[in-house]
Amino acid sequence: MTNTEKNHKVDEFLSKAKQWKDEFISLRNIILDCELTEDFKWKHPCYTLEGKNIVLIHGFKDYCALLFHKGALLKDTNQILIQQTENVQAARQLRFKNVKEIAEMKTTIKAYIQEAIEIENAGLKVDLKEHTEYIIPEELHNKFEETPALKTAFEALTPGRQRAYIFYFSQAKQSKTREARIEKYMQQILDGKGLNDR
């Protein structure tokens, strides 16, 4: 499989996209030009280098975004990367409102992706600050390792929402119950919702 081969799951995702479809396709074409492997993770197109996550395409209500997993390490010479909330440590977004913006920024987007690839090749890691005020249960920590998008989404929640989840997960006496609770609320965390949000 060549690096630029299209992933059928991404084709399916695009065919069902109600919003940002043209923007997603534009971003996809730019990324595929950068020789990354197209994958589908956490229900979104994700682009990897030898199994390591580089960028993810996702859409929100008001914008679509290209999420750089180690965006905090990019030089960001154009000052265009956005940190979703102050709790997000590693990831940074490039946000777009329409296809025209993406087309105008094509060269910049490619340059940022190339830099992200170089960072991965160099084995650089984001120096993460520890959350000192509460202890993350081991089961949740393991889930973060398995699903980096969950960690990103969790860190984007307000400290109060994070604490509520941690308290609820930690209350369970057995590891199995803690795991089951985490599984149950994973999608809610990925959707940016708190424990009691519906």
C-alpha cells in the first residue's frame, strides 16, 4: 500500500458528511500530497507516519479543523495555530470556515504538515504538565494511551468537568467497573460534554 492510498473508511465518512464535506475533501487532498498514511480513528480521518498520529481532520459547528497532535511543538511562524482551551497541552488546531480559506492557505498547511513530520521523525515529545489537583485512575490513563483523541478531548473539558469524571470513575471499587464507566462515557467526552450534560 502506498502512503497516499485512500482509505475506504474515510471515503465513507466523506460520503455521509452533512457539513464541511467540501472542506474535508480539500484538506484530505492537501494531506495526501504529503505522503502520510490515511487512517480512520476516533470516527475521523487521521493521518499517520509509521503508525504515529500526525494530523486529524474534524468538524465543529462553526468551523472545520486540522488538528496537529503535537502542534505545541510547531514553530507556528504565521501565528495561526489555536489551542482549544488552556487545558489542551499538546494538540493545536488550524481552523477553516470555507474551501476558499483552505485553498489560499494550501502552501502554509503543507509547510506545517512537513514540520509536524520532521518533529515526529526527530522523536520529539511535548513536555506535559501533570494535573496535580486530582489523580487520574489507571484505567483512564490506559485509555488515554490507547486513544490519544480521548486525552485531547478530556483535556479540552473545563477543570470542573474533568474532576467530575475523575471522581465518578474513581468511586468504583473494582477496576472492571471503572473500565466499564470509562467505556460508557467515552463518546460523551469525545463530544466535549460533561458527566451530566445530555
